Amino acid sequence: MTSSSPPSQPASSTSRNPSIALLLIVTCQLMVILDATIVNVALPEMQRALDFSEAGLSWVLNAYALAFGGLLLLGGRAGDILGRRRVFLAGVLVFTVASLIGGLANSDELLLVSRAAQGVGAAFAAPGTLALIATTFEEGPARTRAVGVYGAVSGSGAAIGLVLGGVLTDWLSWRWVMFVNVPFGLLLLLLVPVYIKETDRIRGSRFDITGALTSTVGMTLLVYGFIRAAEDGWSDGLALGSFAVAVVLLVWFLIWESRANQPILPLSLFADRDRSIMFAGMLLLSGTMTGMFFFLTQFVQKVLDFSPLKAGFAFVPVALALMIAAGVVTKQLAQVGAKTFMLVGVVLVGAGMAWLAQIDAGSSYLGGLLGPMLLFGVGVGFFTVPLTVVAVSGVPPHESGAASSALNAMQQVGGSLGLAVLVTVFTNAARDAAADPPAGLDPAGIANYSLAEGSSLAFWVGLGFSVAALLAVTLVRAGSAAPPAPVPAPASDPESGGAESGAKGQGAVETH
């Protein structure tokens, strides 16, 4: 295999005010994560305002997921080559302009185009968030705390999106779920150049065009296949065709990357067993989280008859529990260890899913939903923060963008895959329940009964995802609670101006 080390690497990048730099970085991460769910509660209003069909309405979510998931690997490598701050800001600019256009949209077609453009911007901005943390904060407690905040924001973003979407839709209009990104995007464009320095470009480097094309098209078709399967079933011809072509392209991509001099995704990232397990853990957890939010959003609005505002606030406890748990992990990670926190976290997530699986059409919010939602929030907080720390531990600076994009890709693909599986389970169970309901139910009662029965079975399958994640975490080395040895930096290219000295100490992130 040909070496994947570039001629030179980015130098160390520091900030004149690390606290403000971290606030700016996680603000962008929050924007791109919550935008996957912020429109959920607003969908009925969008449908009425722009005359969406039922099939077209789902693409308000899918257009974003498709562009985001498909371009993530390209976005991460672009930052490594062109400069992470530069690509980060370009992504934020595209995302902000697309958000403005989406808020002003007067047709369903324009809104869908703007959502896809948001996904493109997110794909180039998101990989830079974790990579900029790695180059802004020195190895040690400071970087561990920063990664902890990043993990908390990433984990709670979906819940915050539902809360914010409900508030904006109820108090203002659906257009504000798009407009809300504009002031934050402008703030990032103004302040990031002031508080975050640019990383050095990798001199003599070039884009892996074959890798970029095969990964982008392959990932896009993979995500599309999952979306199509969720809508039309796993026997749908387009879904199966998308999967088949995606598999061919992604296998080609892996073969090519194993031989490329400067791969878009260095396969050496997967050589570390713990990091590979973390990628798998993110894949499984994202499927569980996406399914939980998707089905509970429907349950509280259709069965419990919550307004958009009340439905949004129903998820506040999840976000609060997650952020409090993440704060505990960040402070105690050195004493307790990453593996212990992850094991406890995934057990709590599984317990929450098992509890949610008990719901029926008569379940109340306080009696049937709040308890398992709190367990779920604490579990995700305990799981995601150490997962993120371990996933970026020991990654060389010139590969931090690729590692960040790989982790984000696992989150996006895991969410799409998990939702496709759970929606299939839900659809079949709900159809069976509607065909044989308890006696005496009116049509509305039958609808609520079938939705509850389908959701219950979907939560049981979500528990299966949690069990798989638990089994994966048990394979993490017990020594992962200890700080890893720094990864040696590649030799500096004479033309780079001695970049290796600036990268000293940037090769690893503490995982304890």
C-alpha cells in the first residue's frame, strides 16, 4: 500500500480567545445537526402553505440528508487541502444563503432546492468543526473539555431542533425554521476570521478525484436507497437498484483508497480497533436516536394532540438531560474512563427504548414518555462524549478533517439506515394493528391504536440497535481510558516552512 502521508501538514492553529472560538465552532455544529429535525414540527404548515403532496413533503427532510450525507467525505478532505477555516466559512456561507432562500420560498420546488443547498453547505462546514477543535486546542484537558462540549451539542442537536421548530412555527411561522439560521450564519462569517486562525494548506497535495467521485455518488445513492426503502418498502426497485450501485461504487472506493497516494479517506483511520468501534457505535446510536425522535414526534402530535409549540417543549427534558450528563462526563472522564461511561450510557439508552416499547394508545406524556426520555437523554450524553473523544484520539493533524467527516458520515448514514429499518417495522405493525383493532374503536381510535402499536414494535427493534452497540463497546480495549501515545508527525516538506514544529502535540486527544 502506498503511503498516505502528504508532503507537509497543517501547522498548529491557536486562538486569541479559545472560549469564543469554541462557541463559534459548536454554534455551526448545532446549526447543521438541528437542521435535520427543526423542520419536522413545521411540516404540516409547510404543506398547507406551499401545497406539498404527501410524497413531496418527505423530501423536505430527505433533500437535506441526501446532500449532507453524500458530500461529507469530500467536504472533510477539502478542508485538509485548502485550509479548514476557509472551507468551513465557505460551507457556512452556502448554508446561510440557502436558509434565506428557503425562508422566502413561494413554491415547493424552491424550498426543496434550498434544503439540498443547505445540505451541501453543511457537508463542507461540519467536518471543519471537529478538525478546528483539534488544531485550536492543545492536547490535554483543554481539548478534552472542548470535545466534550462538541459531543454534547452533537447529541442534543436533534432534540433542540424539535424544540426550536415548535416554538418558531407556533409563535411566528414555518418560514422562521429557515430564517433562524441567517443571523447565526452571519455571526460566524464575521467572527470566525477574528477568533480562529487558518490552518496551513498542505503543499503539493491534490484532490483524489476518483475517490471523491466514487465516495460522493456511492454515499448519495446509499442514503437515497435508505430513504426510498423507508417510503416504499425494501422490495422497491429503485431502492434495490440504488443499493446495488452504491455497493459497487463504495467497494471500488475502498480498493482505490488502499492504493492512492493521497486518499480522500485514509484507511489508516480504521486500523485502530477502538476508533473503528466508535464509528460503528455512532452508526448504531444514530439509528436509535433518529427513530426515537421520529416516532415520538408523531405520537405526541397525533395521539396526545399536542400543538407544535407543546410538541417542541415535550423534548426539552431530553436535551437538558443530555447536556447535564455530558457535563458530568467531561469533568469525570479522567477518573472514570471512556469505556465505563460508554457502557453505562448504552445500557441507559437500551433501558429507555425498552420502556418506550411499553407505550399504547392510552399512554400519557408524564406516565409513559417522560421517564424513558430522561433515561435516553442521560444515556446519549454518557455515550456520545467519550465516543467522540476516542474517535479523534491519536489522529494526525493532516487527517483530522477526514476523521471528522467519517464520524459525521456515520451519523448521517446511521440515521438514514436506522430510520429506514424502523419505518418498515412500524408500517407493517401499524397495518396489522389497523386490520384487527380492539372492538368498539372509532376511526380516530383505530388510527391512534395502530400508530402506538407500530411505534412500540419499532422501539423494540431500536433496543436491538442498542444491544448491538453494547456488544461493540465491550470490545473496546480496557486501556482506552488511558491517554494514547501521540502519533508521530509526517516529515515536513522543506517548502512548507517547517510545519512539523507547529504540529507538535496535535496528534492525539486524551480519551480518559
